[in-house]
Amino acid sequence: MPTPTPSPIDPPITHADIRRFAEDRVNLDAETAKERRQKVGALREQLERYMKDHPTCGIAKSYLSGSLAKGTALKTCSDVDVALYITYDGEKKVDAKLLNWIADRLRKAYPQMSADQIKPKTYSVGIEYKTAGIEIDVVPVFYDNDPKDRGLLVSQDDGSTLMTSIPMHLEFIRKRKGAQETHFAQVVRLLKWWAAEQKAKDASFRFKSFMVELICAHLADNGQSFADYRKGMEAFFNYIVSTGLKKRIAFKDYYQPSELPTNPTGIVEIFDPVNAKNNVASQYTEHNRKLIVEAAKDALDALNEAHTAATKGHAVEMWRVVLGSSFRG
């Protein structure tokens, strides 16, 4: 007799299968995350002591930032970001002079490290922890004593500066995580993993992690539950396909819609929740947009087919379209 086709309420790949894959392959494990946070904590304590002993050193404060701070880090990521708030007398641009200025202060603050462990990079200063196999990227933020810690963050894409606030960004993500504990961050990580898989297949594919987070936040704010990971991912892909990424995304946490630009600011418009003037997708071309929409359509089609697949083997094959060849089901 032929094998009966499973009903949609009994799919070959379950929520538990997706959660297990995420825990095994996608998520940065808790012990590693703790170790990295401790490294950053030790660095920040050294900087605090150095700032106290040298009040005119030009360093104001520091924050753990990026995916580790947000709780959305992937297992495959070995970089850790620290935002270094500086009061710098020179021109507010990133050049060799500024990066050497930062590196010199980091070496003085952390004398137990050898000088070659602290090196200027293109737009930041790297601190290499050889035994731990990680590197902390110290990213400058030009700071002028703003009470909400707004400052000019240096872009790691092109060295340009843009007004933002690290603690306000973290608060923004914490609010969404708090509304859907565990699930919001997990779906974000799965979708960041999907985006990384697309980049591995096509070097011209671009999709910033921050944009993934903001689309998920937009969906969550409009009532999307992420408790079912497949449905949460489908909602993300469906949004991209249905809008073509031609619909403006913005948030009301820290500014009013009236503060947004009246005219379009790019092919894709996804605005920084802290800065109404910053379209984080402003450099994305029509080609970039189309690649994202096409990849989202492929993923959505694959998830729909996986959900009603007649065999688990077929379902796994479809999930691999989304999560890559390491998915086993």
C-alpha cells in the first residue's frame, strides 16, 4: 500500500526538530557566550581603571554591542563588538591617526597583552585573544556627552559616521525579546543563519543582520507570534515576497513618524529605530533587493512543500533549501 500523505497538523519536520537544529548548529552556546562576555567585562574594567587614572585620556565609556549583546549571536561568529565612546579633539573621521590613537590607549589600559594582540584594522581596532580563538572589534563612537549616549558610530562598511545610541538599540531589542521570551531571538538567529547560507552561495547577496532584526521587530510589533519557528520564518519570508521590500519600515520608540524623511531615501527603506534620518538599507541596489526577494520566495516555497511532504526525506531536502546542507531533521 502507498505511504499515506501526512496531514498539515502532523508534518514530517516538527517544531522540536527545528529547535534542536538551532540549539545544536545555529546558536552560540551559553558557555561560550559567558566566556566572551567575561573577556569583554575584563576589558571594560581595565578601561574603567585607565579612565579613572587618566581623566583626560579621551575615552568616555564603552559598551558591549552587536549580536552578543543582543543575544542573537550565531555559533559560527567569532567576532565580538565593543563600542568605544571617545571625546576626540581631531577630525571626526576614521584614519590611521585615530586608530593608532585608540590602539595606544588600549595597550596602556591592557599592559598584560602583547602589543601585537592590539592592532588597528580598517575602521576599528582588533584585540586578539589567541587562546580563546576570538577577536574583539573595538569600534569608535564620537561622543559629546549626550545624556542618552547618542554619538557618531563609525560604520564598519565604509568608515562613514552616523548618529546612534548603543544602549537605546539594546533597549529596543530587549523590549521585543521581553514580549516573546526565547522565541523572538531564536527566530532572528535562524533567519540570520538563512541569510549566511545565501551569502555562502552567492557573494553578491547582501542582507545585514540588523535588517533581519528590524523586519522581525516590525512583524512582532504588528502581532506576529514567533512561538512556532516555522510559522515565524514563513511570516518573515512572506513579508519580503508580498511587499518586495518596497514598503517603508520605521518605529515609534524614540521618534515620531513626522520626523522621517518625506522623500524616498533608497531602493529599500528600513529605518534605524534610534535615528529617523538613517535608512540602514540606503546602500542597497535594485539588484540587492531582487536577490533578497528571490531567495525569500525560494525559502517560502520550500517551507510550504516541506510542511506537506509525503516523506521525511523530502521534507529534510526542502528544509535544506532554507537552513543548508547541515540540516538533518
